[in-house]
Amino acid sequence: MTGGVPLAEVVRSGFVEGLHRGSVVVLDPSGAVIESAGDVKSPIFPRSSNKPLQAIGMLRSGLRLVDPADLALVCASHFGEDYHVARVRALLRSAALDESALRCPPDLPLHQPTAEAVLRSGGGRSRVQMNCSGKHTGMLLTCRASGWSLEEYWLPEHPLQERVRSAVEEFTGEPDAAMGVDGCGAPVLAASLAGLASAYLRLVSGAPGSIERSVADAMRANPDVVAGTGAEDTQIMQAMPGLLAKGGAEGVMAVAIPDVGAVALKIEDGGMRPRMPVLLSALRRLGVEAPAHLAEVPVLGGGEPVGVVRAVW
């Protein structure tokens, strides 16, 4: 990605030691761009911010989940905490599957205390602990429901991935500009920040009972399932009921609020620390004030705060 502008700075002991460039777009409730910075029209890989759109493709292809928390898990980049892993395993059992069916790579939980507990107990990396295991489980359950082969469900030519691709293209309003392999091994589809923000606005603006609204409602009702303890998207959804948020790797974040608007941003160097300060700056342009502590990203020296990462846009 190129075309970014300065969005955030890293201040240590009163000295600016770093600068994060990137791009951000702010939409009003009608979907019109009211402010932007950088390049918001060229494609990026939204990474896990695509997951709610991928879930729509699964639901349209036969995925049926009774508990909205399970739908939130399918959209999640979960932290691998005990309740996340238990829910993934229960969903797999419901389709007479086990962890061996998952094609996401083995990993430790993203939640550091849980990862340390796993290692202390003699455990190690596993597929079910990987942050995308909920999405992969949803894909497997969709294939089971649709009568599609469970083998190679993650490959672009599989019928499941063709349906997912159609949903992403429909909701972003853009043809697939590029396809890559995501960190979990499944396809990742490119879209512009403008298209991503528009898609999130459609999620929260959908009619009650529609598939897109069910995805947004499930995530907003279960922010702890969407990520986990201390996660940015979990924290902001807990602090601001009605707001939908989903982060993605390499500095991506997408947010929407019904009847207010939507934001999508990408930090050019892939840094994650600047996302919240920049997001809160963007939300202020919509007249929304998020809790100030969410923007307080400390810079440490000797284990103590000596500075901050703050928005300059």
C-alpha cells in the first residue's frame, strides 16, 4: 500500500521518535464520504475485517447457528481464551468433526495469560486455539450443511469460497481486485477502504432479521467472543453499545454506527498501536466521542509510561 499520509506520532519523553502513515475514510449515514486522508480508493487486504462479510457468504450457503454467540465466533479473531476454545470445540462436535478437520495453522492463544497457562500445563500450539478457528469452523459447518466436500474447503476454487467471494464483492460494491492467502490459510480478498466502510454501514443498517443485520447484531451482543480480554474491538463495542467494530492484521480497523456513519482505516506500516487513536479521531468527525481511555496508547520506558501514541490527523 502507498499513498498514506501522517496519521499518528509516537512521543517518548516529550520527543517525537516515530510517525505512522496511513489512510482513513469517514462516511455519513447515507454512505457519502465526509472526510478522508490518504488513498481510500485503491485496494488493500482488509484481512480479518473481512470476516463479517465472509460470514454472510456462509449463511447464504446454508450455515445455521442457534446461538448468536456462535455466529460472533465465526466472525471473530478470538484470543484463544478457554471460553473461545470450548465454543469452537462444541461447534465442531455438532457437525461430528474434530480439530483435525481444521486447516488453520496450529498456534498459541493470543491472550498472553492463557498462552502461559497452556505452556505451564505441558500443552502447545493447536489449531483450535488459532484466532481464526471460529471462521474455519463456520466454513466446515457450511460445507456440511450444503453437501460440499470438506476437503480443500479453504481453496479459492471450492464452491464455499466462490460464495464467500460473491458476498464480499456485493457488500463492498467492488469487484475482487486481488486475492491472497490470509494468515490462516483461507483466501483474503482485496477491497478499498471506501468499499470496506460502505460494507460495514450496510451491516448495521440492514433490516431486522436480514442476514447482514444478524451478523452485526451477533457481534455487538457478544464483543468478548469477537476478540477477547483487552482487545481493542471488544473494548470499544463494550464501551459503546450499538457500535460494530472489527480489526484486521497489518493495521486495519472498520467501524460502523447505525444512523451515524462508518470508518475504515489502514496503517501503512502495519502497526497496530495507532489504530485506536486514529479511529477515535475519525469518530469525532462524526460527532461521536469515545471514552478517552481507549485512545491512551502508552509508550513505555523501564516498564513505566513515558509517552504516548497519538493521532495527528
